[in-house]
Amino acid sequence: METAITVRGLSKAFTIRHQSECHTTLYEAILHWARHPFSLSAKETFWALRDISFELKRGEVVGIIGRNGAGKSTLLKVLSQITEPTRGEIDLHGRVGSLLEVGTGFHPELTGRENIFLNGAILGMNRREIISQFDAIVEFAGIEKFLDTPVKRYSSGMYVRLAFAVAAHLNPEILIVDEVLAVGDAEFQKKCLGKMQDVAHSGRTVIFVSHNMQAVSLLCTKGILLSQGKLVYCGGVGEAIDRYVSSWTTGGGEQPGDLRRPGSGEMRFVSVQLEKGLFDSAEPKAFHFSIERQRPGNEIFYLSAHVVNQQGIVVAQADSRLVDYWLPQGRKVEGTFRLLSPWLKPGSYRLDLYICAAAIGIVDAWEGAATMHISPLLPYPQHVSEEGTALGLVFADFQWKSPTPHADASKPPQLAPIS
């Protein structure tokens, strides 16, 4: 099998500067410079990737997994040649089509039609090749009515549909897709997964980053696990997922500090404390949180909590906007989150916490802020065999009723004794 990508000793470093003082006006900045003309801001080197090496074959579908801050997006940007590595070498055998962030590679002032031709030209395709795929791109994206509208007026969902359609249909030998598919609806995500399978079956290479372990296990044949910028495992996708999940359930790995937690950083979670170590399935699950404002501002923030099972599937999302809760003003905010439903099945669940603002996006993302354990005791009055509760991600709170119940309906039928 031919080699598609070879990575040798890849490392990527960023320089982070820290200002000793934060100036809110030009006058303050000039005054500070006049008083301290030779003062320098503190800086440090942050290694997003460290000495990574692997080889991918043509036709492989590879899932790159790991916690927030593991280096997944940085690796994709280096492979997509958006940013240069600090050290190491990369050999790419073929054209690369990538979908990393909403709007990447699109010019906002150009129409959808014009951006299709622009992206094709960037990939090195001639006009005839682009025209041959044009109708398929428009049909897949489902934006025919808005094809001649500037893309700056597109919704995030329209952006993603067109961007993925362009990346997948312009025949790149290597297709790179980030978690950006989470923006689309369920039906479109299903179409994307099917298209990525078609691309792989045609002999091209697909690299897929996602926190959805179900999608990774269904789509990918190979897995790469990253942790704190280092390559932990490269091999079978099942083993990669098992190692990733076990790092949560055993408490392995360090929680990312401020530098490794994504977000703009205006506010940060300082602490999260569960009310108890073991919850019953049907009882409310609660934790107390503390948040501190890092920089002054007047933005309005909301919170979101994701309950994630051991397979990496989000079984519940609690967005504070839905219940009209917004963080109060102040340097420090303390509060309580209480999950009333669903009834969780026995096992361990991680809590991913987010602070967001409408104008900014994600302000703080703390993946694995806490691990919640659910008792093996079932929340039902009767005990039955395992197949009675084997299916589904959660337990259901339900009732069975009949308008005119039979006299013997409350009990299973009795067998007559053998004479």
C-alpha cells in the first residue's frame, strides 16, 4: 500500500508573552513607556507538539483523538500547511483538502459560486475540473438558492455545508476534517460521514478529529492518540479509543492549566466540587463551582455542562440560556449546578464545562472538570434479567397503563403443576 503521509520528529512551539501591566487607554501606554522605556514583557515558550512521528497509508481513515489542549488542531494546521513546524519533516503525497474552522479558505465578500472556484484554484485544479464537480458540490451543500449571495451573509450551518462539500468533492488525495462538523445538524453529519467513507473507498486518505468516539469507531480504521502535545498511541482505532477512555476513568493525566485550556480567557473556572462521590441513578446530581473574572469587561456570559459517558458520547447537555441563567457581574461568582434528569446508567461520566459569550464564543473550556460515578443499583422497583435494561444510553422514567386492566395483568401467568 502506498504511503500518503510521513511525519518525522514533528514539533511546534509558540511564544507566549505576558504583560506586567494592562493598559486600557493609549495615554496610559505612552505614560508607562515614558517611565519605563527599557522594560520588557515576560515571555515563555509553549510546545503544542513534541517530537511526533507516524506514517499513514493511502486509503486509510484515521481518527485523531485526545483531550482539549492535546495538540490535535495544531497538528491538523501543520498537516494542512497553514502553519510551519518548528522542527521536523512532513511528506505529503498528493493534494490536501481541509475543513478546520468555519470559513477557513473562504473570502467573505465573494459569493458561494465564486468561493467554489477560488478553493478549486487553491487546490491546483483547472476550471474544467472544477466545473465537472460543481453541480455535485451545490447539491450536497443544499444552498442552491443562496449560491450567488456573499458568504458573509451565510449562517454557520450554511458555511459548514458548503465548505465540506467543496473540500470533499474537489478530489483531494488527502482530506482533513476537524470537529467543525459538530456545527451541522444530525442529518448533514450523517451525509458527511458517508461522504468521508466514499472518499476513503476511492483510495484517498481521510484524517478525522472528533470527540465523538462513536463516530470515530464507526468511520475510522486507525487511531492516533495525543496527550499534552505528545504521541501516545498510533494503531488500531479500538485500542486508541480504549486508551483514551481509560485515561478518564482511572484519573490519568493532568488537568490542563490556563495555557492549555481553550477559550479567550475573560473568565475561568477555578474549582468544581461534586456534592458526593457516588450518586444513585435517579437522584439529582449536583456540583458547586467557582468562577473568577480574569480581565475587566461588560460581556454577558452563560454556562454549558456536558455529561459524557465512557464511550465519549454526550448523553446530556445543560445550556444555561435555556433556563435564562446568565453569570452575574462581579470578579468572583460561585454557584451550583443540579442535573435532575436523565437517569444515568451505572458507571463513570465526565463533566465538560464551558463559559461562553454570544459575541466572543468560548471563553473557557474545561474538559473533564470532574468525574461523576453512578451506583450500580437500578432505579426500578422490580429486578429483571439484564436484557431488560441493556439497550439505550440512559434509563427511562416511564409508566405502563391500560384503560381497563385485566385482573391477571399484574402478574406473569402461573404454570400448572405437573401431575
